[in-house]
Amino acid sequence: MTTLRNSDKSSIRWMNPVAGLLTGMVLALAQAGCGGPAEQDNEGLAHTEQALRGDFSKSCREINLPDYHYLAASCADNNGKLIYSQIDLNEYLVNSNGDIWWGLGGQFYKTCDFVAFGRTQSEVVYRCKKEDGSYKETRKELDERIANVNGVLTYRP
């Protein structure tokens, strides 16, 4: 058996990115109030899946859009207490020829105007400028990537 010096141990972390990724995922789930023993009940598993997928609207109330690009809501933390939270969608949405797509630093709101909420409380409708100068109405389901993590609205890449 080989004994490792402290300097050797730090290089092992660098050489094993998969272990680092898995550790990061476990820490993210722990921060979201998820995880726990292997015999976790179905409700706990559903919470873990919800945190990975988004679905903020399932645990948030009073959803609105101040300034039409901030998403704001009162979201339940791990203890069920409602906490006011907001996230700037302008940092996560991109206007691509009149269609809204997820993308970091998107600045979509420079070329899109809010129209209304869509069929659900997490669907938004915008009118976005196309490359030819005309406008197109487009929809985006925010539950795809926006999650409630212990009362905080959070973008999930």
C-alpha cells in the first residue's frame, strides 16, 4: 500500500474531474435541501428531481415580472416558510431571430417586449425583434430552467 503526501493528495483531486463533478452535484443537492439516506421517501426523491429540473412554480406563489425581465415570487424554503426572491431573466435568456432561448448573459430584453403570462403561471410571452426588423411573438416556459432552491429562485443550466 502506498502512502500519499499532502502534495500528492491535491494532485489526485485535479486528476479526477469526475469525482469533483459528482461531489459538486451532491453539494448542490444538499444546499437545495435534498439528498439524505438511501432509504429516502418518494417525496424526497421528487424534491431532488424538481431541484434538478427547475419547476419553481410548484413551490412559489405570487409570481410576477417587475420591470418585465425580473422574475419575482414568494418561494417556500425547506421548512415551508415563504421567502421573497427574484432573478434577472435578462442574464439567462437570448433573443435569436425572434425566438427566446436559454443562454448565459443573453440580454434578451434589449430586443423583446413583455406581452403577457401564457397558459401557465410559469410561461411568459414576449414580442421579439427578428433580424429583418419585424417582430415575432414567442413563448418561454420558465419552469424548464428556473428552480426554487431553499426559497431562492435559481437558474439551472
